[in-house]
Amino acid sequence: MTNNIQTAAVNDRGNRGGKAILARFWKWEASGILVALIVLGLALSLATDNFMSSYNMSVVARQAAFVGLVALGQTLVLLVGGIDLSVGAAAGLSAIVGSIALTQWGIHPWLIIPFTMLFGFGLGALNGVFVAGLRLNPFIVTLATWEIFAGMTLVITKGYPIRPLGEAFTVFGQGELFGIPLPVLIFGLAAICLIWVLSQTRLGRNIFAVGGNRDAAILAGIRVKAIEFLAFGLAGMFAALAGILFASRMDAGQPSVGEGWLMGAITAAILGGTSLRGGQGSIVGTVLGALLLAVLANGTVLMNVSGFWQRVIVGAVVLVAVLVDLLRRKS
């Protein structure tokens, strides 16, 4: 009798522990996207023969890396309560300037990436001046700079690509290290650095504070304008990094680089649980969001689904993610 009571007590504690773990997982911003990613991956692995092949996984990872890098910067802007519509155009302009610096200005291939990132930070900082310094609406400002950056790209290139970039530089986009494509490795390292910054540093806490309640952050003595300026600058920097890595991958600075990255970057962040109102989100969620978008795009190709339907599918996924996020917040 005593043994039965003890066994029942242990089982009850186990059940309560399991429920607590599930409840904690459900409240995590990226819980829904993780479940969706696993389910979609299993479905595609059963429906196709080569989804889980090493080559296809490499293709998915590369695709996620480029949009994911842009999404990392977009996440920072969203966390402080802003939005950056210019990231795709900034990626394209930065890739062109980096390609010109390599082919015409004689800058060493190993210095092109940091040079381009610095240039991209300057583009983002321009947004930061208008948004943080002059308190203009970020939607309007970045919509305008989107057109400016895209127009400057066409003015500089006249619509023609800049090629070739040379083997010494294309290694960054085409090479591998320990079997991992270098763009994927760079994306992973960038995500890890941001995870550490947001979770372990005062800067990370200030970013969440500014997005959560700007007025309270000002009263707490946080340099709100500097935080907002930095967020926009970093968004431009990550966009530039994605753009120049893509140029390295293609061995050409294409004027069209980054054209479709804006929607992907915002979608990845939202899917990962980042709030459009600021103050809530995670880099892990953004990474998972970028992976889900890459798996969706890859799955439509493997299943011979028309590319026109891909945008419909992505839009539907965003709506589902928003609904799941709403239900989680109310629970």
C-alpha cells in the first residue's frame, strides 16, 4: 500500500514537471516556428527522395544564410520599436560598392568584406540620423532611402553586373570549412554573437528596454537615441555582409542583389516571435524563421510547385504565425 502511494506521488510530480516544461516551451517566442520547422521537414522528407540529402541540406542552409543575415539586423531594429524597409536595397548597393572596390580600386580581397560592412553601417546610420536624431517615422524614412539606395545602384551600374571578382574573393561565398559553407558559418557566428550581446550585456538589456517602453528607458537614463542609431547602423551592416557574400557566391556584383530580401527578413523575424511593437523577440527565433522560409522555398521546388505559389504560401505562413503568437500571448 505504501509503495503504491509513493509510486503515485512520483508519477504525479512527473506529470506536473512535464506540464510545466510544456507550458514553458509554449510561452517561448519561437516555440511555434520550431514545431512548424520540424513538421515541415518530416513531411518533405517523406514526400521527396532527396530532401534530406547532404547536397540539398547545403542548398537550404546557404539560402537561409543570406536572408538570415539581413533578418538579424532587421530583428535589432524591430526590437527597438522601428522597422527598416531599406535593407534589401542597402545590400545591393553595398555589394556593388564592394565589387567596385575590389575590381577598380585595388583593395585586397581579404579587406573587401570589412570594407563593405563599414559602408553598409554608414547606410544604416543614415537611417538612424533621421529616425533617432530627427524623430521621423522609420517607415517613411526607410521607404525613401530604399528608393535612394536602389536608384544609386542602377545609376552606378547602369543595370550591368560587375564581374569577374576573382578566385581569391569568391572563396568567401563558394568555399567551405569542415564541410560547412562559409556563408552558413558566418551566419551562425553572427547569430551567436548577437545572442550573447542581447542576453549577457547591458547593451542587449537596453535594446529590449527601449523597444519595451521608450519613455521609461529615457527616465532610466538609457541613451535611447544612441541605441536606436546603433540598431539601424547594424541593420545596414548585416545587410551589406549578406550582399557582398552573395556577390562572392555569384562571382559578380549584380544590381538585383537583395531585391527579394526585405520581405524574407521581416517574415523571418516575425515568424521567430519578434514583435512589431518592439521589446520582444529572439535571435534564435529569427534563425529558425530564416530556416523555415528556406525549407519552404526548397520544398516548393522539390514538389514541382509553381514559383508563383511560393509567395502565397509564405503569406499564409505569416498569418498563421501571427495567430499563434496572439494565442500564446493570451494564454
